[in-house]
Amino acid sequence: MWTLFQRHIRARAKSMPWMDMSVSGRARNEAMKRGLMAAALFAIAVPCSTHAGQPGPDTKDVSSKQQELRGVEETMDAARQRARQLEEQLVDHAAARERLNGALVDATARLQETETRTAEIEARLATLTENERKIASSLDSRRASIIEILTVLQRMGRRPPPALMARPQEILEAVRASLALGAVLPQMRAEARQLQRDLTALDQVRDGVRREQNLLGEQRASLKAQRERLAPMIAERQEALSTSQSALHAETERARALAQRATTLKDLIAQMEAESAAAARAAEEARKADEERAKAQAKLSERERLKALSAPFKDPARLAPAVAFVDLKGRLPAPASGQIVRRFGAPDGFGGKEKGLSIAAPENGVVVAPCDGWIAFSGPYRSYGQLLIINAGGGYYVVLAGMSRTNVNVGQFVLAGEPIASMGDGAAQTAATIAIGAKQPILYVEFRKDGASIDSGPWWAKSDSRKVGG
């Protein structure tokens, strides 16, 4: 490039006037200025013309940075849009969860009421059937006396007393017959009236049996329909909660393995929270919920605190217990409809005392969570049948056993009154059914605090105290 410049200068010098010494000084100065300017323009033009066809290294770098910046901006815009969509989805999911939880709790409450009514009808029907049997047995035992009464009444109807004026010769026979009837008739009259009462009662009892049987059929049909409606709702809830079936399967297998190793419920809870990620996460969430609730309640006035205690299960969208478990005494719903058959502290038949309650539940009856909490264990355990353990926070755990099927997962948060399991038909023998000798399914309920069994009696709501109270 420099060689070309030198050649250009030499060629231009021959034709430039300021190189000619004969030219005047002023003219040479002007010519020199023009020459220097031309040389400078040439020097600038050469590199520009050399790279006019391709951009330099700096131009490339700036262009790539600009493209990268545009890509980042587009990515950020897409991320912000995706975040907005996720926020909208979270709001929609929360609303859907609230609606589903509310529907589940309401449907389960109606189902339990129907189960209770069905059990009451069955009890009345059993009483009427027994009364019918007793009346029929009484009539059967007096069959000979009844035949005699009916025979006498029939003869009296066919052979009325003789007309004394028409046949006076039979007066003596008539007097003797009247004397005999006078002695026997009061007893026969009493027997006839008792027979009439018994037959009327038998007829009424049989009418009552027919009515109760019809009503029982209606209630059983209603139960079937309600269970069919409840099943897809439970499935929808579990589908929404189960984001990873493989992870769920792994947790289920881990729970099964831990249950085989644990020798007591205390060991089972400890091992689950130590070795199961879902159970450990549930325990941590329970601990955090306790801390956050304690901080929130410390800021409340006594009036606000009492208001919260008056309706602890009101919000179906809650993701943690609204009230501490220890403050729920007298407020918990019964986990199943049915009568108590064994109470806490009663002799267990093996020299010890019962650590929980045993409830005679209806066949295929629904089991609900008696409190808010996180599922710490779900699966079969030794002779307990299907076992559920709910971490209620504050060191409290609720144990439910004897079910035929559970429909919640370890780590899942459940609401009080939410369906979590169902009973079988009593064919499967569990520890509770064997101990009691029951032919119907038995639900075992145990409350634990810091590893020890406690009496659950004070916690049950008054409306359910007759069934599960201490």
C-alpha cells in the first residue's frame, strides 16, 4: 500500500506547479496545500476502499452482540409471558382445588348421614323382626288353647241356646250348660281378647317390617349412587395431586418396605420421616405451619382468636391447619359412622389396655380425615390392614386402621371431613376384628402425642360423642 502511495506522489509531482521552482512562492504555497490535502484524502480513501466489501472485526462483534441482545430480550419476554400464564394457572388451580375440596367434604358428609340413617333403619328392622318372631312363637306355643277357643266359639255360633218356651223339657240341660259356660266363659273371653291383641300386633309389625324394608332399599340405592358420584371426585383429586406417577410408585414401595421393618407405630413414624422424602417433607411442612401459625396468632387479639377457633374448618382452600390440634378439643368430626365397640383404656383381653377406639363401621363405608394434616404413612401394616397416619402438627398423630382401601398419598395434605379411605365388607380379618370377634368391618382410631397413645375422647365433637366419645 505504501509503495502505491509513493508512486502516486511521484506521478502527481511532475504535474503539480508547486514542484516547479520557477513558479512564484505564493503560488507554490497554494499548490503545496492542495497537494497535501489530496495526499491525505488518498491515504484515507485507500483503507476504506480496501475493506469496503467486507465488515471489519469490530463491526462483526457489534452485530453479534446486537443479535444476542435481541435474543435475550425475546427470551425475557417469553419468560414473562409464561410466568403470567403460570400465575393464572395457579389461580385457576387454587380455585378448582377449593371447589373440589368443598364438593368432596359436602358429598362425604351427606354420604355419612345416609350411612347413619341406613344403620338406624337396619336396627329398627331388626327390632321389628325380633318382635314378629316373639309374637309368632307365643302364638305357636298356645296353639292348642287357640284351637279350643275357636272350636267353642264356632259351636256357640252354630248351636244357639234353645228356646225354653218351645222345648221346656231341655230346661235342665240348658241350666247345666249355662252354669258350665259361666265358669269357663270369662277365661275364654280373656284368651280370645289376648289372641285378638296378638294378631293385631303381628299384623302391625309385619306392616312396619315392609315399610322399613322399602325405606332401607331406598337408602341403599341412595348410598350406591352417592358412592358412585364420590369415586370420580376422589380420582380427580388424586390425579391433580399426582404429578409424577413414578415418584409416587417409588414412595409407595419405600413405605411398604419401611412398614415391614418397623415393629411399632412409633418406629414406623420415625422411619418414615427419616427415610421417606415425602414423609420428611410433610413433617417439615407441619413444623413450618406450626411456627407460622404461632407467629400469626401472637398478633391476634383474644376476640380474633376465639373467632378463628369457632370455625376452624371453614376455608376449603387452606393448605395448612388453621388452628393448632390441641385447640380443637370438642370439634373433630367422627371418621366413620357407627357405634363404639371398644374404648380407650378398656381391657384388651390380653392383660393390657386399649390404646385407641374401635368403631363398628358399615360395610364399604367411607372413612374421612378427622382433622387437617399431612399423610405420614399410607399402606398395609402387619395385621392392622390398610393403615393411615396423619401428622396433625404439634407432635400429634392420628392413626386409622382396618380399612380395605386408601385413596391418599404420603405427603398429601388433607382436610377434616375429606374422604381418605373406605371400609371393606368385614371378610378380611384384622387385629381389631379378631380381638372383638366381629363379623363387620372395624375401624381402629388412635391418637398419639410425642410417641405415646392418648385418649381421643376430649377431641370429638358433641354431635359425634355418642359414637366415638370417651
